[in-house]
Amino acid sequence: MIMENPFLIQKYPDLPGSKPVESAVKKARQSGEKIRNNPEERVEAYLDRLEKLVMDPGREQESKQFAGQSRPRALSLLREMLMNKYVRPNKEKMAQGAARVEERAARELGIQAEYGERELEQRGEIAVEDLEKSLDNWISYLSDANEPYPVWFRYYVFRNILELTDYDKDKKEFSKRSAGTTKLFPEKDSGALAYVEDRIEASKDPTKLERLRRAQEVAQTPAELLITRQKAEQFAKLPFAKQYAEGIQQSGEITPEMKKETRGKWVKYQQGTDPTALWASLQNKGTAWCTKGFATAETQLKGGDFYVYYTLDKQGKPAIPRVAIRMQGDQVGEVRGVSDSQQNVEPNMLEIAQEKYHPLPGGDVYDKKSGDVKKLSELEKKTQSGQQLVREDLIFLYELEAPIDSFGYGKHPKIQELRSKRNPIADMPVVFDCEAKQIATSPQEINENTKAFVGPLFPGIFKALSHVEHVYTSFPEGKIKKFSVEIGGRTEEQLEADLEKSKINVSEYARHMMKQKEFTTENKPEQADLVRLKVRDIFSNLESHTTDEIYKKAEELGLELCPAEVGPRLRLDYKDQPLGEWFYIAMKQINDPDGGPGVFRLARSTDGLWLGDLWASPRSAWGPDDELVFRFRK
């Protein structure tokens, strides 16, 4: 087993002897693989293990949720380690830094602003959350098995991203991170990454170098800019920060005038054909698509057909790429646009995109995305014209009933942009359909007229708020979900038959748990009143907590563990679960087939509804966004 690209070893000579690599080699040998003690094979064993743990191509791991996506449990654990190392320890410094910036801005406006302990705590929480989202964008992207990058390149990019702040457009460079900085991690530019990969690949592989050069010639690249072996090798030796900056500078631009034009035509690139024409059509055209990389374009055309809608340029030729539809086999794999760096589709291109993707197999699932982006555009126009947003608008914007979907990666930037122009405190009475005085923020403010509560949870809160419809730990993201399910009156065998009849997927581990003596059902039917909480709601912080800590804190709040049968009964009831959502049942653990303490997990993935399980030992760590269902104490 010889590594195809020794680039990492040249960049990081100490990597083959590092502890992570040694651990990977040891595990590979224990499983029967013959790993020779040379740098190439040692690093390749490490990359293989990274791929299995982080990308889980065989789908062997239990999934966990973060950044709104389903990811392997090993990746979620790695994420927690990264957050604890790079983000959370610097909360105090970040709070102070943010406060200094705000105080300076206030003084310049003639306003005296001072920050006490509570204000600093709030700014620290905000800074941590912003940085976590910034890093989550990279974790999600580089761990996505649908992206075309080889594992060595994913490792190389992520190792460097951790050390950099965002791109300075004036200086055209990235700065090194310092402890306590509030600056976000670099913005993800798929096109720039593809540019970097192409040139590194070309520096080591003469065949790839020649193919890239021929493609450049087809794209009529000026002679002085054509790739050569010397240029490729020099590029490969540059620090990643300089490589990525060069890739960003090569992006080109789609001007506002170009974005007004919608006339054009669709071009289909057939699966398995030469990628040169597709690649050449995207160079220096201002897209952030990873298809701008020759290797990426080739990989994507191997997976399926590729459609691009080109609008007219100044000469009246259809040459400006505006919408891309990538097929994965016979299904729509993704729809991308050029609205922003997240690759969202522009509002004026939505109907053109929808007309094309909707008839394609799997295209109808993108209709909600199109509808949500149209609604965002409507709210933007209302805001710009000074119109008042009505209750329905605010419920949509704050995502109180359903998340806003978009075509790009992560959350649509317009959501935060529009929210930043709002005053949530002023919006809450509109959303809750009540007067401001009917919204309590502390236990002392709760009375018989209270319609909503927004604040930290406290012992006895659910009894005190039994008459209150809207309960939030923070607005708008901290909504507490209360619901009921009927339990009892069905045996384990009957429940299993019900699950099969409803065509619900049941993992072997969950099936095993239902057959254990600890899994019991009530003889008579009764109603179980439930509440779904995030770990951050329970503890009012962004830290990880163990199973025992969570269970103990929930008991203090007036909650109790669910009977085990809540898992399958709730699974049968909750059939409209959103795609990509999952949560866990807080229950007394039942041993799984491996003897591990398990709890039930309810999820919906592309292959349907699932009743699964999760290892939940007393000391197992849960992230701040993990969600559990508890029962209200009788």
C-alpha cells in the first residue's frame, strides 16, 4: 500500500512518527493489515482511519447531530475536542475583546457604555457560539462524503484552517489566529479549494499537470498564466494561507449588472464525458463552486450528469454560469447558485432553476428550499421599503415552526442579516400575540396573566408555567417543546409488529433492547406528558455534560426519566419528523448486544424513520445541542 501523494510527508516531516499516526498503525495491525514501518504506509494507515471515523463511508457508526446535519458519532466527539481546544477556553478573553470594541464604538458616538459581569457573560456566549458556527462550517464540509476531495487534502486544509482567521480583502491575505480572538475562522470558498488541490496534484503527477494545462489552453488562458511543472512545484511549497488566498483572488466576479440578466440557456454535460468543457466554462466567472477544480469536475461527471444554466454576457453569448444541477446517478444530488459564498440560488433565478430540477428524479425535494428562499426575498424587500413584518413573517424569520431551508451550505446568510435589523424584544409580543407585560423573564414575574416565559430554567419551572403556552430559554432559538404520547396497553411483541407495519426502520441494537427484561410496558393505557430539551437549555451554557449530570439536573427541574416504552410509542406517533432531525429518550439505560448501556434514538434520514439507540454510560459526554426527551413528574 503506497500513498498516492507524499505531499503531507513533505509538508509535515514529523507526521509519520506522531502519536495519532502511531495509534492508527497499531489498530490497523491489530485488525490484520500488514503495515510496513515506512512513512508513506504509516500516514496512509492514518488517513484510512480518519476516513472511517470522520466520514464513515460504510455507515457503521451511530449518528449524532450538529450544525443541522447527521454526522458519525466519532466526528461529533472530535468536534467537541476541537471546540474545547480552540474556542471555549477563550470565552473570557473573547467577551472582554468584544466589549472593548463595543465600548470604543459607543464612545465615538458620544455614548457612555460600561459592561458588568452579566453583560460580559452574554458577549462571551455570543462570541463562542459565532466561532462554533464558523468552525462547524468547515467540519461539516470537509467530512461530507459527497464532496469530491481526497482524504489527504481534507486533512491538509483542516489542519491549516484551525490556525487562521478570515480573509482580509484589503491586504489579500489571512492572519494567524491568536488565543482569545473573536475573529471567525476563514470563510469557505469551494472554488478556491479546488484551485489549490488542482495545483498540488499537478506538482506531483505529470499526467494531471498535462491535463490541467490542456484544459487551460481550451479555456484560452493567456500564455503567461499557463501551468508549468515549475509553477506547480513552487505553488505546492507555499504555506496554505498563501495558496488559499491565491485561489480566492482567481475567482473572478459576477457584477451586479450581470446578475440582473436572466436570459440564457441550459447546457447538459453527460455523465462520463471529458470534464474539460465544463471546467473551462467556469474559470474566472465568479462562482464558488468546487466544480471549478479540474479534478472535481472529473469526479462529479463520473457520478452523474451535470447541468449548468448560463446567462448572456456583454456580447450576448450564454457564458455566465448562474445555476448548477449535479446528478448523483439518476437522482438530483445538489442544486447550487452564485448568490453568495454559500452557493445559494439568486431570487431571480429560482423559477428557472425549479423549472429544470423539478421534473428530474428527486428534484421535488428542493421545492421547499425554493419556497423558503422566495419568502426570504419578500421579507428583504419589505424591510428595505420600511414595511412592517406581520406575525406570520416573524414566525418564519425566527424559524419558530420550521427551519428555513436553502440551496447553499449552512444557514442562508439573509436570515442573520434580516434578524440583525430586528429588535427581538419588540418582536416577542407580536410573535406570542400578547402584551409585553405578559412575557416573564424571571420566576418573580410569573403570574396568572403570563402568556410567555423567556429565561433560564429553574427548579419547579414547569409546575410554575403549567398555564403558559410559550416557554423559551432564549428567543428565538431556545424554544421548549412540550407534547404528549399514549403509553401502556401494548406488549413488546405488539409494539414491534406496529413498527413493522408502519415501515419504520429499527436498528438491531434497538430491537435487542426491546427484548430485554428491563423493557416493560404498562398494562393500562395512560398519557405521558413529555418535554424535549437541549443540553444547553438544561444548564444554560455551551459546555458538554455527562449523562449522570443531565439526569440529576433534570430531576431538579421537576422532570423524570421516561419509561422505556416511550421510545417506540413516540416513534410510532411522530411520523412527520423533519429530515435530518434526531433526538434521544432520557431513560434508564438498557444493555445493547455489546453489553453497553443504551437509550433509544429517534431519527429521520433519507431512508426513512428510524428507532435506533445510543451508548449512554453514566460518564458519556453530551454536546450542548444534543436533545433529550424527559417526562414531566406526575
